[in-house]
Amino acid sequence: MKRALACLLLLLLLPLPALAEESAAFSVPSLWGNRSASLPWEENWFAQSAYTYHHGLARVSLGLAVSAFRGQDQAKDGPIRSFLSQLRFDAIQTWDFASPGENTVGTAVAWRMAGGAPLVALAFSGGNVGDEWAGSLQIGLTGDHAGFSLAAQIGLDRVRQYIRQQGLSNAQLWITGFGRGAAVANIVAAAMEEFLPPERIFAYTFACPYTVTAVNGAVHNHIFNVVAASDPMTMLPPRAWGFTRYGQTLYLPSALDGNHDYSALLPAYAAVARQFTGRADTVGDADLAPMAQAAVNRLAGILKDRSGYHQTYQALLTKVFTDQSLKAGEMLRAGALMTDLSLAARKAQRGKLPALPAATLGVFTSKELSALYAQHDPAVYVGWMLALTEGNVLFTSSLTLTDVP
């Protein structure tokens, strides 16, 4: 008995081994074709306050976000289930990954113990959205973005019910999304403050559009929104209409940022991006960011205001983006709008456009709009996040766009 107690005491006095680093592989859905990547994950990242940006957590959050894209196989939720399982999350539940509709939102939730406390992972789908385009285009006449808000309420109800069913009232929440999924995650992360302390809500979104009006958009600094200055989708709905997003906006490295040496950062991005795009040339955003802003400015001018958009263009664009048949007059109006935006972007162009992916870009038939749409591609975001070894260059409060018509 004494010998057993002595052995137990010796074991207690030995230094504990460091927590093992885990990792998860994921596929990067891209217009250039899918590639794979792997990212580390450490549970002790969640021991810090959610108000502190952590680059490692941001990178693996992007992996979680793009894994939530709907796959092309029969198991539409296969990629997100695989990613969560690799990180030893359990009790995985998914909704709306099979047949997206106007008011649906692809949702995946799971949990595991991390640092002695339950951690709930929540990801919203932002790829292959299908008829969800109709919801994303439903801005509403007043207040916050109507379509995103409706989808966010669905997501909020799901995660709250999941937490109750699993008995996880003291949980931490890890939430992410890309594109439309980012917009939903942005709203849900702010709304969850009514149920969990904000310092326990770790929120990282990528390529997030504007979601709420400035009147309602109180700052929630535990939400980090990583966007590309050349991604036009992150500039919509137009800021001129009073839109913003919850949390902090962190720009990927940009030639328009005077605080960092962009030319020194570009080669590392080019090397990583080449793995995901197969292209040898990487122009970066030196020319594309002003083009994106010019196109969005022109769009805001054409639409005039939310009422004008609702009355004149919402139904037309919904048909276009949900692949519905267009009448002859509608085809002419849609074509004229795209031509107008292309001309605005071309006027702001300063140099050569990057090589475009072989994949068709649908309604974006001009090379200018195709190049801008390609900046919304996950490969652009993954390329930068993997190339950067730390996140200090992301902390750019504003960018100055010059020579934009």
C-alpha cells in the first residue's frame, strides 16, 4: 500500500507533458480547381480572451469556414464533418447542406472539451449557395440586411437549441463562415452575447459582406472580419447606403496600405497562391482594389438607394444569380448593367489584369468583372493567411483608395 502511494505521489510530481498539437486537412474549393491544405489547432488558444486576435486560430478558422462549403458529392456535408472529426469534435449536427433554398443557411455544429471546458464549433456554409442567392439579394427597404438577418435567426435558433440539448450552458463558442456564411456568422456572433459572455465567443469571418446598418452596428470587438481590399463582395450592400458589419475589419495585405511593405509580402503570397491556382503570375491587388471600389461606386449610383434597388433590380438580379430564365428585355437590362460596371472598373484599371481561371464565371462575362469576382475566391484568402506567419500586418483600420472615379 505504501509503495502504491509513493508511486502515485511520484507521478503527481512529474511535469505534465505539453498538450499535443492537433491538425486538420481540408480541401480549398476554388475557381482554379480544388487543392488541399492542412492547419494546426491547439486547444490552449481558447484560454485567452476572445478579444485578442490569434493568427493560428484565424487560419484554422478559415479552414473550418471553407470546409463548410457544400461539397459536390452526395454527402454535401462530408467536408465539414471530416474537418470537425479530425479535430476530435463530437455530436456533429448539420442542416441545409443538401438542397439550399432562399431562406436556408447551411449550418454545422459540434463540440469537444478544450482546456477543461466545453467548446462548441459553429460554421455556416458560404459556397454553392444556389437559391440562397435570393436571400442574399433581399436587402430590405430599411434597417439591417433582411436576408442575412433572417438566415442568422435560423442559425441562432439552431446553436441555442444545440447548446441546451447537449447541456453546455458554460460553453465557449467558436464561430466562422465565408462569404454568405460570414455574413450569417457575423450577426450570430453578436447576438450570442445575450447567452454567453463575449470574451468566450471566438468569431472569425472571411470575405464578409456588410450586414447591418451603422445605426445598429455597435462595435463587438471579439468579432474579427478578414477581408480583401480587392474583393467587391465585401463592399456590398454599398456603404453609401449606411451599411457596416459587426466587429473589427482586418484587411489582407494591400498595396493601398501605407503602413506595411506590400512588395516584401507579395512573394510569399505568390508562392503559396501558386499551389492553389496553378498560375505563375500573381499581380496582387495593386490594380484590382481601385477597380472593385469603382465598380461598387458605380453600382450605388445606378441603383440610387435601397428603394430604387428593390423596385428596379432585385427581382432581375435574383433571376440572374439563381439561373432562372430571362425574358428578352430582362437580358438587355442585365447586360447593360454589367457593361456599365465593367466600364467603371476599366476606367480605374492601372495595369495588367491577372490571369483568369478557366472555370466559367457565369454572368460576369467581362474580363474586368471576372477578375474582380475571382478576388472573392477562397484560394486568395487561404493563400494570404498561409503565407503570413503572424497577423500584425492585418491590423489596418482603413485604406485610402486614390484615383477612383
